[in-house]
Amino acid sequence: MSLPLLTGCVSQAAAGGGGAVTAAENLVHWWKMNEGSTTAETDYGLAATADTDMVMSGVTSSAGGPTENGTPAMIEFDGVSDDAYVLLVDSGGTPTAIGDIFNSVPNTWSLSLWLKDESTTNGTYKTWWKGGATWSQGMGVYASGSNQVFWIKSYNGYKVTKTSAVPTSGWRNVVVTFPDVSVTDGYMYIYFDGVEAASFHMGAGAHTVVNTNISSTANTRLSFGCAKAPNGSENYHQACAMSDIRVYNKTLSGAEAAAIAAGDW
């Protein structure tokens, strides 16, 4: 399955009345994390459905989001039991609109989020999606000691590593991109605050052999603040705050990553 290219633009109401939103015609899922709720966040993206709203548990809604976006509200995770997730595959085993992006032979995509790390614990996860009980059955963005890592397939598989931890004070915008499967010599990229931090050369066609459980296992989730398995079990909780989480159905350019980091709320 593939995610269709959606055209048009994100409404000013969804954008909070601000200026132009970067790559708006490709912003397929967008959780602003500023609605004040502690149980759900609306998906404002162009491919939003009822199945792609975010479910949250235990989190706190607070003031003090990134100043680049006008200091909106944010969601805080306690690092103990708080979690948030979006279903990638429903209970019947059918991928949702967002799950189609992360199928066994993924389409091109990018994920952007504003993150404030409030923990110095090693090996803690910021965002994770997995099709099994272990962390290696999926992909995600996490901190390992002084490293910020974005990987796919397994820790020893395709990964981008940058020796620059997310600061425990202040906000950082993190963008990760995955190449179009039609490109036979693709790269994965990670950007910090609009600047390329690291890349990984995947080689000819290598990115067509990712973990297939992501699209075939019922209740597979894209989780935030922890790693949440399809059976609902959780681990690797993270003490952090998040705001403005986006999924694009394109590989964002360096210029587009910079525009998001500069603030385009």
C-alpha cells in the first residue's frame, strides 16, 4: 500500500493563525500538543482521520513551548508511566492512514518534533514505533548517553548517530528523514535546530528491507515518551516535554528543516 500525495494547504485555523507552514502540501499528520488536553490530541494533518488522533495517559499540559513557535502549550512526560501514541495498525491488522507510511517497503517520509529533554538517563526513548515486544523490532529516535540516534531495522542495522545529546534545558527541534524507495542510493538524515547533524548512506536499495512487522502486527503504535509494544506493554519511559510533532510524506530538504526550526507555527 502507499500513501497518496495530498495536495492543498494546511488551514490557518490549524496553523494557529501564524505564517506559512513549511511543505504544507505534504504535512499529512500534525499534532500540535497545545490543546490543553491530557487524554487526546487532534491530528491537524491533511491525511487525518479519527484513527490518527493521539491517545495520551498520565501526561501534563503546561505553558512554555518553544519560543520559535510563539511559546504554545506543551505536553510533559514524567519518565515513569506517562505515554502517548497513535495507532499505525488497527486491532484487525489493517494499517491506518499513518501506518501506510511505515509499511514494509516505506514511502519517503520525515518526522519533526520539538523536544526538551528533562532527564540525563541513558538509553531513554523520545519516539518509537515497533511491531514486536523488543526495541529491535522497530525504529525510532532516542538518546544513548551523549548520542542522539535515529535508526531503522535494528541497532546494528541502518542508523544515524550524532554525538550531541538533546539539552536538558531549552528546546531543540529534531528532524529525521527517510529516502524515497525509488532512489537506489539513498541517505537517512538527522537535523538539529535546522542544521544537518549526521547522515547515513543506506546504499543501493538497502532501505527496502526494513522490519515488516511494523505493518503486519495488530495494534502497532507510534509512541511518544516511551516504547509501547503492540500488546500494550511499555518500557524506556522518558522525562521530557514535546510540542509540534509532524509527519510529512516527503523527504524534507535541509532548507525545509531550517524553516521549521526557525518557527512556522
